Amino acid sequence: MKLAQPRYDPAFSVRSWLVRTGFTVVLLMAAFCVLAVEPGIAAESPDWLQLCLGLFGGLALFLGGLQMLSEGMKKAAGRTLTTVLAKLTTNRFKGALTGAFVTGVLNSSTVTTLLVVGFISGGMMTLAQSVGVIMGANIGSTVTAQLLAFDLSAYSLGPVAIGFFMLFTAKQEKVKYYGMMIMGIGLVFYGMGLMGDAMTPLRSYPPFLELLKSLERPLAGILAGAVFTAIVQSSAATVGIAIAMASEGLLALPAGIALALGANIGTAATTALMGILSAKSTEAVRASVVHVAFNVIGTLIWLPFIWLLVDMALWISPSSPELDGVAQAAADVPRQIANANTLFNVINTLLFIGFTGWFAKLAERLVAERVPPAGVIVEPEFLEEAALAAPSIALQQVRMELGRVGAITLGMLQEVIPALRERDVKRLEDIARRDDEVDILEEAILHYLAKLRRQTLTEQEGLEFQGLMTATDNLESLADVIETDIVALAHKVADVRSVPGDETRRMLQQLHASVTKSVELAVQAVRDNDQQAAESVLVMKDTLRKQSEQLLERKATRLTADDPDYINLVRLEMSFVDQMRRIYTLAKRIARVALPPALAQRD
């Protein structure tokens, strides 16, 4: 079956972002403008139209730049960061450092959490180990704020131009992704500059200054930061706006810190809500609960000591003694906010890193093991909707779900010989019923892949997408062969009075064992992307051919009996050999998914 390759559209990320966030920006603009025209202050008001255009246009460019930067990083990194995360989380401290590194590169603690969920579900990581990674992810998320604290808006159009040229003229995919990253950085700083310039008139607007002053009250600032982050679904946007206001001398350090703390809660709460609503696995919800608990508890502990965080941020941040007043605040406070945000997350991680087991137990107590609804035969465990935002992770989720399908199919095949030997009709019916589970999971995987196809895929991801589609189809066909053909043969054997001799039985079992091993290796190949396992399936060809030919030769030489019942048994045994060959052919097709194209073409 020839499948169309998903095309890479370099402009798709911008279009999809506009669709997802445009309505949010319009709502924010409307709310801001309604507040702006409060009766009694119109004469003193700045030009609200120009202010709104600059502020929300800048916000749109800022968020679009972040989206482009994040997507470019994800595609340029590919599976590299997934491999790093899998190997360097053997203890809580390595996990925290790795989580910080991966999140800093991906610019998304949500994506890191999704990777963690996949590893927990696959048995490569415990929930307790994942807590360290989630804590580290909070540190990594402050990298963006540190970057934003540099006042580079005057030079922002340079990266935009360079990135645009790389994105739309380069032929190599890697260069396109680097172009996305560079252009995204430029848009982020250009948007920051627009927001800062738009808010300049507000320096002398008393109602707005009073509003900002109220944010210095910790609870008010934290609540505002959490709500705004939940609306725009980006903690970087909240901290970025706080830094932009501070760069205009509008926002004091205590208010900026409160907004940053609220942003930590808002992003965790949003992630948790998405996990609870869309997650298929208990592990996904538990990981989200850990994220929320860590951020909320950490914020509550710091609530009475924000003054201490202010002092530490002032102590470690550079100052501009040659300036004074608003000019000094505009020069110093942005970096102080970024440093306070980093300090908050680093200190919290150091405080709680020894309690990873406690956080894991808390999540297990709050989130019970998910029980499928009554009447549901089976449902997917790994096909998380949120993972679709990162195609490399979503493809890994598909592999893991295919591993489940393969395990069910392998179990069906393993049960065939015992059922044949004992002529157990009930056991045969159970084997046939399990094909329903395969059909349900296959349909879920195909629907998930259809959703994934709407994302932008790299060339490598496109090839992997095609391979997994092929593997899904062939694995379902393999289960159908067992359910339809082999079970039907077994029912016919149960009606035959003759029984195979000891040598024939041994040869049949030997052939069945070899075919079963080939299916086991094929499942391993597609689940783990294991080329060695795939090679092992292909090299079994000669062994299986020899076994089947010896068995057929034995049947041919002994086909002299006049007993019609015995002749019928021989015919059924030869049909069984033919079905084993069909299963091996399908196993080879599945295994080839894990091989490079040049090797996959071998017979």
C-alpha cells in the first residue's frame, strides 16, 4: 500500500498559531479597550486605538515568535533530546539537570512532561524518577525569561530577515529549522519592543499606575499572573509582558516577581487540565498532578518571603548607579525579574529534590488507577492528544501502542498450538475474541495518525509516519490470519479422528516456534525502532523455508494411506504450514519498518 508523504509547509506553524490564539488576543483587546474608556477619564486618556494596536499586535508577534522558536527547536533536535532524557534520568539529581536542559532547548515544560509520561508508561522510568525531571523542567522554563531580559528589540529585525531567508530559500531541512529558530527569536524581541513602545504613554496615566501598584500585593499579582497565563497558555508570555512593562519603568520588582510566580501556577494548572481532559493513561494525570503540586506548594511557601526573593534578586543582578528614577528602574528591573524567576525555581528544586518519593505517593493517592468504563473491551493507553504538538513524541506514543497490539497478537499466536494439541474449542473461541481488541486499537492508532498528519512533519518523521501506518495495517492483518484462518483450521482439526504422529507434531511445533519468534522480534523492532531485531527477522527466512519444506516433504512421502480421515488431516496440516508462511511474510513487512530503505528492500 503506497501512502502519501506528509508535506512540510514552513508557513504552517504561523497559520496554526494564528488559528489557535487569534480569538484569545481579540478577547484580551476587547477587555482592555472596555476598561480604557471608563467614564470620567477620557480626557486624560492616551490614544487607546494606537495603544491597543501596538500592545496586542506586539503580543501576537511575541507569541508567534515563541511558537516558531519552539517548533524549530523541536524539529532540529528530533529524537536526540528524547534519547538524552531516557538515558540520563537514573537518579533524581541527574533527572533534574536533564529536565532543565531538555526544557531549556525545547522551550516547553509541557513537552518535557509528555516525554516523561511516555517513559513511565513504557516502564523506562518510575513516577518517583519523573518527579526530578519535572522539577528540573521548571528551571529550564526560565531560560526564555533570561533571554527576554536582554534589551535587543532595536536589533530584532536582523534575525527576522536572516531567519526568513533561511526558512524560505534553504533546501536542507536542518537549515530551515535553524531559520525558524532565528526568525522566531527576532519576532519575540520585535514583539517585546512593540509592546514596550505602546505602553510608554501609560507612564503618566494614573489609573493604570494604580492598577500596577495593586499588583505589588503578592496575592493579587500571583492571581493576575496565573489567570493571564491560563488564557494565553504561555508562562513565557506573562513573564515577557512583565519584563516589557519593567523596561518602560512601569512595573516594580515585587509586582514582577508576583506575576512570575503566578505564571508558574498558571502553566502547571493549564497542563494539568489538559492532561485530565485528554489523557488516556493514569501516569499522564499523575505527572500533571506532580507538576501542579510542586508549583503551588513552592509558591505558597514563598508567599510570606517575597521580600527575601526581592533582596536576593537585587543582590545577584547588575545595577546602573549612573542612572536614577524611572531610567534606572527601566534598566535594572527586567533582569531582576528574570533572575528572581530563576532563583525561585532553582531554590524550590533544591528544597524538594529530596521529597520526590513523597510527591509520587501524593500523586498516586490523589489519582487512582484508571478503570475502563463498563462495557469497554479495550482502549488505548499511550495515544495522548497533547503529544500531537510534538510529532516525534507522538510517533513514539504510536510505537508504544503498537507494542500493545503486538503483545495481544503474539499471545493469540502462542495459544494456537496448545489449543490444537488439546482440541480445546473454548480456547480457540477466546483466541478469536481477542482479535476484537486488535481491531479496536488499530482503529484508534489510525485515527491518531490522521490527527498527526495535520501537523508539520520533517522528512524523517514523514518516513516514520508511513512506516507506522504500514506496520499497523500488517499487524492487524496478521491478527486476522490467526482469527479467521488458523482458528478455522483448528476447528476442522478438532473434528478429525486421526492425530499427527510424534515426529510430525514435533516438526509442527518447531515451525510454529520459529514463526512466533519472528513475530516477537518484529513487534520489538517496530516498538523500539530496533534495527537488530528487524535484521533477525529477515535472516530467519532460510530456517523457516527449510522447516516448512521438510514438513511438506514428510507429508508427501507418507500420503499413501487409504484412510480418508488421515488424508483430510494431512491436508489440514499442509494448510497450517501455508498459514505459518503467511504470518512470517507479514512479520517481515512489519520488521522492515525499522530498517533503512536500502536494507528494507531486501527479500
